[in-house]
Amino acid sequence: MTNTEPLILGIESTCDETGVALVRSTELLGDVTATSMEQHARYGGIIPEIASRAHLEAFLPTMRAALEKAAVKLAEIDAIAVAAGPGLVGSLTVGISAAKALALATGKPLYGVNHVIGHLAVDALAEGPLPQQFVGLVVSGGHSNLLDVRNIATDVRELGGTLDDAAGEAFDKVGRLLGTPYPGGPHVDRMAREGDKDAIRFPRGLAGGKDKEKYRYDFSFSGLKTAVARYIEGMRKAGMEPNPEDVCAGFSEAVNDSLTGKAVRAAKDLGYDTIVVGGGFSANSRLRELLSARAASAGLQVRLPPLKYCTDNGAQIAAIGAALVKAGVAPSNPHFGPDSGMPLTQTHML
Ligand code: KG4
Ligand code: ZN
């Protein structure tokens, strides 16, 4: 890679991770992430004010460490990308304020980017440039969406999403039912691996009757979560303790059956040959296994980010920033603010 490609500084502060990364084209030069998760864990959820304060405290040390890791100076940066949404307003505001100060001090262009699209863009850093068109499956604590990506910088369309809970959220709730620490997702995943996925058959949302066509690319996990709660309750009422590994395995199978089945269907419908997955839930072992198997039988490629880049990080922000710069997109109007509900079809702030 030549040094003539623009050098992008990426800043992430949508939730509890403070991330800073340096990317040149599709090469990750260095990145550092700090998290305030241990401060939230005892509350069983993210406390926004604690998260905002933690970003403020972590930002400068994290940025300095990232610059050092990448062996670059602030003056060498060509553009700055910062997550503008979706996320927690207070958390986003800290990152955006820092990015604006840096843009003013360095005179470099600033892009307010979509954090969720970043979850897909980050894959380019691991596996090389993304294909022009692909189906994006974004799965996290807040999102479960299927996207028709025609150009990651300029043309992203929404095929469908969850009608209620996101996949990660459903896992966290089932974790709570079974008494795991927060967030429950990784614990439920671990227990599921030790259970029998066929021992308990839980329902798949929107899979039958009229719903199947009407919600072709949508998901629904709240009925499933209720079915799991009822099963546990029923067993306990009958004086038995449910087998947590089998509950997790059956539940995980139902979630991942829906996610992978619909992602493959979308790719086939659109005639695309690639599915790109992103978001915290893409660390889920059964999702990775089942999607790889189903895609292979359908003759499709699957691109799954390495585990390190599944959870929120600065590299995903720098990666979408690099894609915007490469596509010749104009920087954001410097007056932009955080957009907690930034639409997935909007790759950056205008
Ligand atoms: O993308 P992310 O870091 O933050 C959001 O933007 O939401 O995703 C975090 C979510 C949490 O719900 C967490 O429990 C879930 O991803 N998660 C997992 C696994 N690893 C993280 N869920 C299931 N299996 C996993 N291995
Ligand atoms: Zn995320």
C-alpha cells in the first residue's frame, strides 16, 4: 500500500466503548478501545451518564495510544470520521465534540458517519475491499437488520429489521432469566454450545402463514423470548429445574435459524453473491457456523469480521470514513449534531 492513500482518523463513542483508529484505504494502522462496561454491569444495563463521563475521561489517552500504535502524528491525518449515530446522545456528543475540536485544530475535513454501516465497512480491513453490492446483516444489541448495500458509501437500502427485540437484546434478556451477568449474550452463547439444540423446539417468529411473505426480511424475537420464559416457569412450577444449556441451545437455534434463513433468502432474491455480517452479535458462534453452512450450500460468500471487530470500535468508523473519502463524498456540514436514531440508509451527515 502506498502512502498516497488518505489517512483517516476514526472516533467511536456511541455506547460504552471509546475507540480510536487510524486507517489508510483498507489497511488498519492501529486502533485502541477503552470500555466502561464494568461500571454498568452491576446495574444490568448501560447507564448513559456514566458512559458519557467515561468517554470524556478515556478520549485523550485512547487517542494518544492509537496514534502511537499506528506510528503517525496528528498532523499527518487527511480526514476525521466520527460516529454521529445511532447511539446514546450524551456518548455521541463527547466523541463529536472531540472530533470537531480536532478538525478545527488540524484544518482537516470532518465526516459524521453512521456507526451501523461501520459494522459492515470494518470487514474490508480484515478481508480486503468489499464487493460493490452485497446483502448486509447487521446484528447487535440494538439492531437486527437486512440491508441491500449497492455502494457502502452512497447507496444503502433497508430490506427489513426487527419488529421488537434485536438479536443481542433477546440474548441479554434470556441471560437475565437464567441469572447470567450482564450482558448475557456471550454467556448464553457459551451455554448453548454445551446444550442439545434439538432438546427443546422454540417458535420461529414470522415464519408461517401470511406473515412469512408480508415480513419476508423482518425478524421478531419477543414471542420467542416469552416462550423461553414460559418454559422455564412451567418447569419450575412442576418442581423441576430446566437444563440451562438445552434452553440456551434451543433458543439460540431459533434466533439463528431466522437470521441466517432470511439473509440467504435476501441474497438469492437480489441475485447477490455475498453476505457481509457485522455488529456485536456477529460474535455468536452458532450464527457464524449456521450462516457459513447455509451460504455455502447456496453458493454464496459470507464475510464475517474477526471477533475483535464485532463489538464497537474505532476501526469501523475509520473504515466507513475511508470509504466515503474514496467515493469523493463531501465532508459533513460542521454544524451537525448527534442523531440517536440515524436511519440506516444514511451513511453520513450531510
Ligand atoms: O454492536 P454491539 O457491541 O453494541 C450495540 O451497538 O448494541 O453489540 C452488543 C450486543 C449485546 O447485546 C451482547 O450481548 C451481544 O451483542 N453479543 C452476543 C455475543 N457477543 C456479544 N450475543 C450473542 N452471542 C455472542 N457471542
Ligand atoms: Zn455497534
